[in-house]
Amino acid sequence: MTVGPTVTLNDKTTHPIVGYGTYKVGFIPASASAAVAGTAPADEAVSAADCVKQALEVGYRFLDCAEFYNNEEEVGKAIAASGVPRSDLYLASKVWTTTIYNGPDAVQAQLEKTLCDLGVDYLDLYCIHWPVPGKHVAAYKQLEAAQRAGLVRSIGLSNYAVEDFKELMESATVTPAINQIEINPFLYRRNTIDFFRAQGVTLQSYRALRDGKAFEDPTVVQIAAKHTRTPAQVLGRWCVQHGIIYIPKSVKAARMRENMQVLDWTLDEGDMTKLDGLTTPAALEAYRALYTKCVVRDTPDAGRTELVRTELTVG
């Protein structure tokens, strides 16, 4: 079905180890931090259809999409123009907080819109983007119904903490196949990763490359020089070597190729130990603040921190 190495999920489907992320490709969501701050990079203005077309030409076959990214129609145009058979693609999407808040019927309507925009009749993976308080369990149950109907092959989560998963599994009938969270050497939440693995849930990483903000870190630079690799390749290889699905993003073809080159070499044990030790207490507290904001982001409850759980596994 797919091109390149895969892992087998708990539902017995296979999932590519490396994919192409479409966040901020051709469109910057209004509530994205770069848009709010007015610092969105100029090169993000290129067409999402052109970027995804390039990614498919380079060799990516797993495309990570989302309602929030607001570019699925453009991604669909690239898929249609590529000539790549549907059976060779792994297409994933996520339903956003506003839709989750509006209930199961809205979730189903959004799934159908995503299928239409991408030009396909099923998704390989559909996820809850954030565990919206009081709403995410009902939304996930709608994903279970969509899976039974054949519209989705695997269902999963994004940004779920240990406590969110425990709440979900009190009433869910299908164990999620995936949890997509930020994972990189600067936010390596070992307790959370170990918990989900023990539940049979495979981890995907977003921000594996930290938006380029770690490319000049001395440890990363030193290890890159040692292996005659780039900092991006070191960060990507670290992710893959930990058994985590890696989803880099770039709007430039040369960087797309660079980011893929993580499968034919290894970091040694000393490298991994150094990289594993880069997460600071401040980074974990920053994660807590982001979680508190984003579980209600863009919903009518935005800013109502009293609705957000206070007991949270941050590490």
C-alpha cells in the first residue's frame, strides 16, 4: 500500500514511518502563533497544491492533513494531479476544536468535507486534534462510527495527555491507534510516551524539527558534524530511532529531500543520550501552558482555564 518503511498499528494496519506535514503550507491559520504575532514567513505564501505536488514527486506518500490547516482542497488538487495511485498513499486528517465542540453531527459533516476536499472515499487515519473538555469523548465515538462505516481505516488522537486518554477509555470501544504529540529532544516526555506505548498506541511526532529553532543548538550541531549530516537529519533520525513516526514539513524541495534522509544511518548510544537530555523543566512547563490554551482554542470556551484539567502528566 505504501512506499518506504512502515510500522504496524494496534488495528493491524500499516503506517509509514516518515510523512509530510501540511501545517502552514500555503495557508497560516488565523489563530496560529505566527499569524497572531505577525511573523509568518514570506515563503509560506506558496501554493499548498504546488508544495504537496513537490512532496509527492520527492517520494513522500504519507500526507498529514487537518481541518485547522485550511488547505485540504489544495492538497486534494495535488493528489489528483500527481498520478500516484490512492493505494500508494497514506492520508491522515484531524478534526478541529470548533467542530469537536459542536458535536458528533458536526464531526461527521467535517469528515465528509475532508473526503470531498481530498478527492478520496476513505481516510487511512482520522484523529481528534485536541481533547476539548466535555466534548472530545462524544467526538471520538463519532470517529468509531465512521470507522465502522468504512470511511476511516484507523482512528486516533492528537495532543492527548495521559489523563485525557484514561477519561476517553472509560467509554470508548476502540483503542486509538495513534496519538500525535510534539516530540523532539527539547520536549521529550518520557512518562507520557511510555504510557501510550504500554496501551498499544503508536506515537506520531509533530514539530520534530522544532520549526528550525534547534538547528544551531551546540549539541545538535556537534552530532551533525560528527556524522556529516545536517541538524534536521539528526533531529529526524533521533525521532525515528526512538520508534516514533516522523512528520517533517518544508515548502522547499531540497529541504523535503534532506528531511527524508534519516533511514540509512544511525546515531550511536552516546549521541542518543546527549539528545535525550536536552529537555528542561521550563520546556515542560511551557507545554503545560500550551495545553491549557489549546484544548479550548477557537471555541466559545476559549480562555476559560477553569474548564481545563489541572492534574496533568507533563513529563
